[in-house]
Amino acid sequence: MTTRPAASAQREKIAILGGGIGSLAAAWHLSSTPAWQDRYEIVVYQQGWRLGGKGASGRNPLHAQRIEEHGLHTLFGFYSNTFAMMRAAYDRLGRAPGTPLATWRDAFRPHDYIALAEPVDGEWRPWHMLFPTQPGEPGAGEPVTMWQMAMTLLGWIGRWLDELASLQGAALQGSDAARSYRLLSALARTMPDDSRKHQQHQHTLLAHALEGMRARVRATWRELAPAGDELRRVRISIETGSTVLKGLFADGVFIKGFDSVNGVDLRTWLARHGGDPELCINSTPVRAAYDFVFAYEDGDFAKPTAEAGTMLRGMLRLMLGYKGSMVFKMQAGMGDAVFAPLYEVLSGRGVKFRFFHRVEELVPDGDDIGAIRMTRQAALRNGRYNPLVRVRGLDCWPSVPDYAQIEPAQAVLLQEREVDLESWWGNWPELHRRQFGQPLPEVVLERGRDFDKVVFGIPVGSLALLCPRLLANSAPLKAASEQIRTVATQACQVWIERTLSQMGWTHQPGGQQPVLAGFSEPYDIWAPMDHLLAREDWPPAQEPENVSYFCGALPMAAYPPQSDHGFPARARALAKDGAIGLLGHRIGELWPAAGRPASFAWQWLCDPQQREGVARFDAQYWRANVDPSDRYVLSVAGSAQYRLPSDGAGFANLYLAGDWLKTGLDAGCIEAAVMGGMQASRAISGFPEFIEGEHDV
């Protein structure tokens, strides 16, 4: 065994606060630098028993080790930085061939089928979309430029025009609209892939050509009577695609950058560029785009809010900038497929993890963070916590702590009272004081002794609660806390004794099940996730045929003080009521065999207790994501200017990580959080030099 050189005693101590994907991305890249253990000592502090943050999942041992998620999680094919990290993690993990999730390809399977719920004549009709497979693999190869995405969209418009011509006969063949498109396309494709080398007059010319083409197409279809779903959807596609592209050209967005149009909401911007109210501004694809990012102020579905530039950039990347497939579905819970491998590799590298450490406050000392106050939530029997459990050969996070590793008196109380150690409103400190006559122990980390630098990977919703003195001393951090808004979300999962086809959804191209958006609120997103059932451990007589995930924004305008311990239960009751309303009154629009409009076949729901009627829902899973660290980060109009770079908080030894930073994506998602963590690593160590997508227009 070799002795580490004496210089290692001078290692910088880095405290990473929070165990979400942004924090772990920071730890990953810091520990990927050469000889990092001679330079750094890295400790991740996490409240409760598991990593994952908003992406955490758990296995419920009381219900067949079923997977319970914060919501619906997928990885998109444009998540280059996320996939690069996960590919490397799986390679480093080195699982044996044939074992569960042995490689990254086993863990993340391509998926091309998206569906939208379109309201037509008082009913919901599914709009099926099968996205083409694109060259390459996510996380490898050359980046796709924004101009290449624009050219792909232009190509789609050409195909939609051809489709419109075939649907309408000779009306469009050889028309002025078709000739305009050919000239416009020929001009655009002569321009270089780096749009910053373009001239504004060129884009102005393209905008005029698109506007003329759109006007000619409109004149053509006004002469013809609408003829069914297919024609309407082609019209929506042409109208929306041409309006978006025309607006991007007219405003010089590919030259000036997408932030240049962030001062207005997306729908306002579409109207500014002449989008048709029915076929574009209020169309199903636009509404679904808001649903996908929970873009509703305070969860109020009458108040959609999404800044134009961030939404446009994100949707172009999502639909046109992916490699391989548009979506990759995880083949186990997100905790199993993402956070367990990262934890195992990081632990093996020497990164330390301190579970059951809840951050209470960051304390400034001049221009530095001088101290970090924490509460130690549990005393461990052996001084170290082993967080993972094995389910059907796969390392997973449990849905509750492993009480056997906690000091027995505490463990009994935690278990009997079903204490939630992850809740901001949890009553564990009071219970502990009453039971044991003393408070939970406070842990104070001090600069110079316990840490030199701090990575704050806790979401923006917690800033005002954990950093009040920092906000008082940093105008940029205070502005970020006040101007970057969050929204509560809700999710439910139901296990069903029928196949998807038996439920009435028969369209499954290539065996793929839909990821659907745009359905009725509050649960407007749905995805059957039947492939996950093989990862659970159901008794043979109780095996479900289907598991369906639903999620959406949760209307919540205000949050009570921390002392209101009953608030989480009230929020969960709202989520439950919404889910029962969905199943009892609206799900027949998606599952015709389930009964409509208000006669859902409750006996379909799996329930080991075999209850009757709606009571069977009690055997399902639902949650309200109301905690400050669980709420989704919005991109409201004008908010991007308040996002900070990792080292922009105004304190010399404080680095931020997460999806609320100025990353070049600027939206609530896994990829943005990873990019934020990469920024933190770069600000500390200089690595990585390049973050894909950070400096796109």
C-alpha cells in the first residue's frame, strides 16, 4: 500500500451541499481531474437517506419493491452533457455482462413515440407523432448547431407542404407557396452552420420569404373546407413551424442570441409574428410545450408563463437537436438508473457522503462563507450509512431509511411516527425533543477546518430559507432568489390489472407506448411505464399488467411557515383528489375501455387488500412536490437575466450548482442541472473547459 505524498495534507476541502444531479455532476467532474485526491477532499452532505433531489426515487418494500418517483422522468436525446457523464459512469462501474443495467445502453433505451391530447369538438383525440432516428449517439461526437436545427425545421416545413398538397390535391402543386419555399430553402442552405457569421439582412430576407410563403399557404387552405384530423394537424404544423422560423429570422435570434427575445412570453412573441390564434398560438403543440415545463404561475392553469427565447431554444433542441432518439426511457427508477451508479462510482473514487445532514444556514464572514450550520438528523449505529438495497440483482434506493442502521431508540420513533426526513415542514426535531429531552445535535462546519470551498447544490427555492444573511449581502443572489420563480408539482402512479391494449389504447408503433402531454389539468402528462414492472418484485398472483405515471403543476399560491407540520398532508390530499378526479371522470378519453364519463372500473387497480370501488386507489402512489427544494424552476418572461453563473453569488468561496443557473439552457431540467454542476467544477478546478450548449446563441 503506497503512502500518499505529504502535499495531500494541503488538499482543499470542498463541501457539496445537497445530493441532486447538479451536486453530483460537480463531484463527478471535480473527481475526474488528474490526481484529484492530491488536490481535493470532497464531502457531499445530504438530508435524509438518499440522493437524487427532484429526481430521487425509492423502492417500497411494503408494496413489492415497487418504484416510487417524484414524477415522470426521461432523458432527452439532446442531453449531451448528461449522457457523457452517465456513459462514463457505467463504463467505470464495470458491471458484468448479463446483469441488470450492465451498460448505459441497457439503462437508457431509445423511444420515438410522442402523443398529444388534442381537444376537438368537445372530446380529446390523440395526435400520434413518431420522431425519426437521427445520426449519432447522445453524449458523443460533434454538437448539433442551432442553425442545423433551423435547417431541419425548414426541411420539416417542406415535407408538411408536400403532405398538404397530397391531402388537398392539385391546389398546392406548383403554387406560389411551393415556389416560395424552394427559393427560401435554397438560399438558407447556402449559409454557414455558425449563424454568428451571418448578416442580419440575410435573415431579414428569409423572414420576408417565410411570411410570403405562409400567406400563400393560408390563402390556399382558406379556399378549401377542412377535412378531418390529418389536414388540421398538417395546417397546425405548417402554421406553427413557419411562424417560429419567421420570427427567429425577423428578430435576428440566430445572430443576437435567444436571450434577445426573453422579455416576452412565448405566446405574445408568436402573436407578434403573426401566428394564427387557433392554428399556432393556442394550438395543441404550443399548449403541450407549456405543460411539459409546468409553465403556470403558482400552478394556476389560467396563468401560463414561459419566456420566449428560453422556450424556443429548448424546443428546438428537444425536437431537432437530439442524437439517436428524441427520448430515452430509463429502464428502472431514476434513482436506480442514474443516482445509484453515480454514488457507487464516486464512493469508489474516494468522494465522501454524509447522509442525515440537513443544512440550516450558510453564514457569511466578509466576502466568504465562514460557517455552515446543519442538523444531524439521525445517529448511526456504526458511524457510516450504507444507503442502497438490492432488488432483483440491482442496487437501488429504498423509499424509507434503513432503520436497522440507525440508533435503535431513534429508529423506533422514526418508524412508528412515519417521520419524513426530507420535508421542510417535518416535525422530527420536536418529536425528538419531546421523546429524548434534548434537541437534535447541531453540526457547524467552519471555514479552514471543515471546508475551504462550498458548492451550493440545493435548489433556488431554498435560498431565502437557508441563506438570509447571504442575500442581505449579495444583490445578485437576492435578485435571483426573488426573480427566479418555482412551481409546485404533483404526481401519481397507478398499477393496473389490464394491459394498455385492454384499457383501450391500441396505437403502439413498434411496441412503443406513448409519452403524452396536453391532457386535461391538473394531470396533463401521462406515460405508461410497463417496462419497469420487470424491475419490481410482485408476487405471482398480484403481478400488474400496466403501470401508468401522471404528473402536472399543482395550484399553490402560498406556503405556510415551517411550524405548520400538517401542510404536507393537506398538499398530498390535493394531489390525491386530483388523481381520483382524473380517473373517475376523464381517463376514459385516453382509456376507452375504462368507462366514460364517470364510471371508471376501479376494480382494475391493483390492491392487495381487495377493497371496493374508489378505495382501491389507496393502494396506489401519489405525492405533492411542495418542498422548497422539490419545486420546479420556471422560466418566466424576463427571468433569464437574473440567473447567475456558478461563481456569481458574490462570495469568494461559494459556487452554485443546479438548473437555476445561467447555463445556456436556462430551463428546469436534468441537463441544465448537470451543466450547472459542471460550471461549479470548472470554477474551482478549471475542468471541464468545454460544456456543450453553454455558448450556443
